[in-house]
Amino acid sequence: MLNETQVVRARLRAERENGARAELLLLRPRAQAAFDPAAREWLALVRPGRKLRAGARLRIGDAGATIVEVLADGPRVVRFDDDVDVGMLLEERGEVPLPPYVGAGVGDDDWRAARYQTVFARVRGSVAAPTASLHFTDAVLSAVRARGVVTVPLVLDVGIGTFRPMSGASVDDHVMHAERYAIPAETAAAIAAARREGRRVIAAGTTVLRALEGAARRTGSVPAGEGETDLFVTPGFEFRVVDALLTNFHLPRSTLLVLVAAFAGYGRVRSAYQEAIVQHYRFFSFGDAMFVERA
């Protein structure tokens, strides 16, 4: 299963009324889960957070916007002026929200932004790439399919919550933000066929796993359609769909590392990470990957 989400040019450089610099990172439209450039109001992360309170005005080039609400967990609700074409604004002035280490010192921003998209990115909506899929090239996909592997798509729009470190003393204290997913009928049918025939369902990345397992929480099967999931996979979780997982090496205190430990088993993951450190494997988005089977 491959996640076809595409990273949006969601970072906007702005100015406050006093001319000081500011920054918006548009997460999603306020009223809906799916990316929609026609939306007026957006949930956004802002900088500097202490300066951008409700009522603050911003200019992005010739476009105007207002901070209309500060939400309890930090994001702002930003309303663009009625004469602003948000889609065109993102295309002309938006930047792909690249992690600072992605391609640093190599190539220009356009090169780095292109490198941060998967080769099958198609559906706009993410603020971060499904990084396990950055390992795929067209040649690798062709080789995989030549071996008889059936590849089918889905979409989970990666939100900022996936990458926020856990701040509580226990994993039980952490709350995941909901992320939108869409599972095509062909993908649901392929999963059902694989389970009938005793073949494995392999998730290319934690985003695919969360979409599939989130969709299957009620009935155990994966229906076609759209939805949202705030699934936080922790040890003891009952996996119903995914048999194997391709994933990067994640950082301590991340929800991603907790997910992998729950899937593969804490002991196996700890051993794998010890080996990765000894062998100088790379972490982060452009790092190395592991293929793990469900414990």
C-alpha cells in the first residue's frame, strides 16, 4: 500500500502591521479535513506565536489575512480576506515546509522541494512527506511489481501532529491530532483479496498503517471511502490489517517510534536500533529504512 499524498506549498512568509516578519504554516481548512484552496479560514501554526494573537493582521505580498482565534493547543484560525485567491497565493508565494536538514547545502530550494515529494505523490494535502516512501524510485517500483507484488494507493494527509514529540510522562498522556484519509475501492478490494488468499498486506510507512488500521477499528475490515483517524498505536494495540511495515528510523519520544515498537515488538526494535547506531545508519526523513514484520 502506497500513500499518494502530496506535500502542499503551505508555508507563507508574512509581515505584521509593524513590518516585523511572521510566518504561517497552513495545516488544513477549518471547516473540513480535505485540502481546499477555496477555503477562507484555515488552521495554521504561526511564528512568532506570542505576538500573533486574535485580531492581528498579516500581509503576504498584496494579500491580507487576520488571526481570528487562538485554539487551546496552539494553532490559530486564520481568515484570508475575501479578495484573496488562496490557491494562487500558495502557488506564487508558498513554500514546501521542508525540515531544515533536508538537502541542506545541496541544490536550491526548488530542488530540495522536489526531492521531498514521493515519485507517486498525486493528491495535495500534506504538510510533511510520508518519508518511508521517499525510498521508492520508478525503477524500484517496477522491480517490486515484477516480483508479483500488487501495489495499490491510498491517501493520508500527514499533519503536524504526527511529528510532534510526546510531552507527557506516559504515552497514555499524549493526544494525536486527527488526519484525513481516503481509501479507494480498488485498494479495499485488494486488501480483502490478499486476506482471503493468505497473502501479506504491507504498509509503505506509518501513515499507511494508521489509515488502514484506523479504518478497520470498528469491523476489522477496510472499507472504501474517506474518513479521519486520530489513532495512536501503542503497545498492546490489536493489529487487524497490516502484516509488514516499511519505515524509517525514528527519534526517541516520537509517536512514530512507539508505533513501530508496538508493531514489531519492543525487544526487536531495540536490537535493530542498537545495530543502526553501531553501523551509523541515518535517521530523519532522508535516512535509512527498515522492513519489519508484525510481532
